[in-house]
Amino acid sequence: MQKEYSGKPVFGGIAIGRITIYRRKDSVVKREKVTDVEAEVQRYHKASDEAKEQLQQLHDKALKEVGEANAAVFEVHQMMLDDLDYQESVENIIRTQNVNAEFAVATTGDNFSEMFANMDDDYMRGRAADVKDISNRVVGILSGAGASGFTATEPSILLADDLAPSETVQLDKSLVLSFVTRFGSTNSHTAILARTMNIPALIGVDFSEDDVEGHMGIVDGYEGRFIIDPDDEVLAEYQQKKAKEEEKQRLLQELKGKPNITKDGHEINVYANIGSVKDVADVLANDAGGIGLFRSEFLYLGCDDYPSEEDQFKAYKTVAENMAGKKVVIRTLDIGADKQVDYFHLDHEDNPAMGFRAIRICLKRPDIFKTQLRALYRASFYGNISIMFPMIISVDEVRKIKEIIAEVKAELDEEQLPYKDCEIGVMIETPAAVWMSEELAKEVDFFSIGTNDLTQYTLACDRQNPNLEDFADTHHPAVLREIEYTIKNGHKGGAWVGICGELGADTTLTETFLRMGVDELSVSPSRVLSVRNVIRNTDLSK
């Protein structure tokens, strides 16, 4: 009998297939007395070493499949296993209570998880789930429990309460048609992975089926529908929709190599957003005209210390060379808020989204900033690099940036290191930048409107808070007016203007942005051809 549930879509598309439930094998950890405590301690260390080997394998797999920033979590987990406080707690419980290693690890995991969960710092609270994850891994090895997971042998719709990063990386992606989860947010790891894999996904689906394993299911990632055991009529309807979607994708591929020109002859650049060097392959495969946003913070998130000038130079140079003269807009360090890095030693903030982040860190810690700028300018010699600065609120900030750039160029000249002059631009992602855009345009070569943060700050809606998703209206008239005002002022001051936030890929607004006069849209690589299709079917003369 057909049943239907609703959820929040995190990536569009239609999936039809058998349902597989992600089952976790929760080990029941029993407290057992042991006579040889030192042998038990050694048993714990052996299991811990095996867990670290598994995590290294997961890190390497994630690096290839989802990029360096998403793989960094497994390095964190390895470091947590090496934490002396954690190790000493396990050993102490074994030795003082004469108990088995499984019980000592599980108890330590519970204690540390509770400790982290009760901390004031958001980043530390986030570690609660991590310490539980590593403890469960070690307990599983000690107890010989089989792996949790996904047992499908054919491409299937995966149902789960939610998925941890370690679980998503272990999935055989060729067997996943779609994700459907009870929990999570549009910024959860599952949602990010779905967008990376280009498959439909729903979150917040309150399904209560315990016996749907192997049943037929339909996921509608456009309308947020999850249908179990569809009747013949509904199944036929969705098979037809899916066939049309596949035909649409085939037709989009025919747009490769064609210009982004409207019917009345207006041309616009369509670039791609990337988060790591490895994403360049997707940029080229989807025929983007350039890179409109290269999030350089992945270099910092993937390290346990500040990345060297040489490491950064190699990454930027590789991207510039691979893009073979096409524009590469690299955003300088955007750490802070939801992107915390331990070795930066940032203080706890009650409101980190409006705190010490991005360009504010760079201007207060110019040693870090100059290292990145030196790497960027050195790499500029090998391609067409533009440099973009995030979280700008004033002309004074831009002038300070220019002074530091002048110092960097003087150093490179003195060292006889080659470089090119780069276009410089600013992100327009605060209302302050919007209302100062006329003055800012006289200082820079371009603007890139970051609609994610601009929406957050304009509407006073924390974009990390799933409870506010109904209030964070990206089509809000205030946001659209800010975009139009910025484009107008950018052009008045001689700056070209692009959009690099999520709205850039919203094809329901593409014509609106074209009529506003935007010069460039930068979207995820998989959305380039969809945006090109809308542009080529738009007539601005009407």
C-alpha cells in the first residue's frame, strides 16, 4: 500500500529504486572483570592503532572523492585517538577497576562526549559527536563487531536517521541513488555529499517504517516527496518525469562549447565555485568559463599548522596552470564563524558569525595574510589570477589591504621573484558593503556578491540554524534590492560585478540578474550548463 512522507529537499532530482536502511550495529558493552590489566591495556592500544589505520584509509578515500576540506575530519579523529587525556582515562579505568578495554573505552567516550557537549564553545560542542564516533570505532574493533552500514547490492535509496562523515565516506557511491534522513540540516555532511554527488536528497523526513527494506521507493528532490510502495499510476508518472530529466541532462551536454549569450545578444560569464585543487576537473568537465570563487581556506582546514607559503604557492599555481589562462578568482582566508581551526587559537565568541573572522583576522595578523598574498602573487605569474577579499565593511579596510599588497610586491621585487599585477576585488556580503558600494567600486576592479552571508546578515537569520530555514528567504525583496544597488554602483565606479553565492545557481532568478546587469555568475560546476541554458533562452529585449 502506497505511503508518502514529506521532507526538505537539499538537492533536486528524481530517484526511483529499492530502499535500503542504513543499520548501525550498536554494540552492547558489558562490564567484565579482568585479571591481567596490562594485557588489557595493550589490547586497547592495539585496537586504537587499528582504528587510526582505518581512519587514514578513510581520509585517503575522502580526499579523492569529496576534497581536502571534507577529508580533514578524519585527521581530527586520528588526533583525538592520540590525545593523552583520552588515553590516560581509558588506561586508568582498566587499571583501577580491573575491567575490560571495551567498557573502559565506552565509558571514556561517554564521559568526554558529555564534557564537550556541556562546553560554551560551539566548536568544542561539535567535538562531542566526534569523540563518540572514535570510541565506537575502537569498541567495534575490540568486540569484533561487523561494520555498520549499507548492504545494498544494487543502486538503492538510502534511509538513515543521519550519517556521520565517517559513514558517508565508506559508502559505495555507485550504489546510492538518493539520501533520505530523519535529521540533519541543509548544511549537514549528508547534504553536502548529495550536492557533490549530484543526487537527490531529503532531510527531516519523519518516516516510521521498520519493514521497508527492499521495497520500491521514489524520492522527489524538487517537491520534497518520499513515496514508499508507489501504486502503478504514480510509478509510471515518475518514470516519465525521470526520463524527461535524463533527456534534459543529455541536451544540456550539447551546450558544451557554446557561448553564454541571450537571444538578443547580451553575453555574460558563467564561472564555477571550487573548494580544492581537485575540483578543477569538474570545472573543465562542465565547461565553465573560469573559476569565480576558489575557497582558499581548505588549505588551512586540512592542516594541523599554518600552511607554508610554498604549499600555498603550489596549490594556487596548479589551479592557475590547469585553467590555462582562464580567470581564477581566489578568495583569501575566510576562517572563523562556522569554520574553526584549532591552531588559530581564536577566542570563544557568543556570536561568531559577526565576530573575528575572514579579513578581520588577516588585518590583525598580517604575518598570516602576507604569507598568503606572497603565495598568490607568485602563482599569478603562471596564469590569470584575481584576488578577492571577504567580509569587507569599509573603504579603510581596502586601503589597508592595498598597503600590505604594496609591501608584498616590494619584497618580491627585492627577491627577484616574478609575479603579475592581479585584479583585486571584494566580496559584498554585508549590508555595510552594499551601502558603501559606490565608494568601494572606486578602490577595486570587481565585486563578487556572496548571497549566502548577505542574506544571513540582512535578514538576521543564522544560516547554520535549521530552525530558521523557513525565515531565511533568499528571494526576500530586501536582498534583491541590495544586489541591484550593488551592481549599479559597481558599474558606476568601473568595477565588474558577479554573484558567487547560492543564488547565482537559482535559475528562477537568472533573468532577473541579467536585467539588473550582472556581469558574471559563479555556481557549482554541476550547475554551469543549467544556467547557460536559461541564459541562451532569455530575451532581454522583451
